[in-house]
Amino acid sequence: MSRALLKFTRVSPTKARLIAREVQGMNAELAIASLEFMPNKAARVISKVIASAVANGDFEPEEVVITSCRVDKAASMKRWRPRARGTASRILKPTAHIMVEVAKAEEA
């Protein structure tokens, strides 16, 4: 089993969790191929993390299965936007931690 962790990536955790649930339990090669055709920003990021987890264990993508794909909330960047009458509104730009674990197909 090997894993990869990407911290403080600039993608919303709620949007990334939708993609993470799709690939959990899939073959790594099939998951990377299906994420390539998704239009979401989170799909490209999760695809790179899966490829990193496969490389960390010195595996080939066709021989491993994604056992866990977890997206956790990280710190939000705080920005300000000017509004009427000299006031300001806060803009929260969320970030996420993405963790992927892969294992050989017969182990999982």
C-alpha cells in the first residue's frame, strides 16, 4: 500500500469530494483515464495525486486499486471586496487537503 498527500490545493473541498467519491474503489489506470475527460478542476488535481500515489509505491497503474480517496477542508484564504457606502464584504477562497491510498488488486 502506498499513499500520496497534496496539501493546501486551491480547490473547494465540497466540489473535490464529488470527484473523489467517483474514483474510490476503481482501478488506478481506469480512474486516471476517466478523470482526464471530466471538465472539473478537481478532476485534474486528483488525477495527479493518484499518479503520485502509484509512483510512490513503484507500482504500475493497471495493477493497483484506489482503496481510499479523502478530501479534507484546509484553511481558507480571506479576501475583501469593496461594497456600497465604504464598507467591505469578505470573500473566502477555500483550500483542501487531498489524500489517496492505493494497494495491489489482490490485497484490496
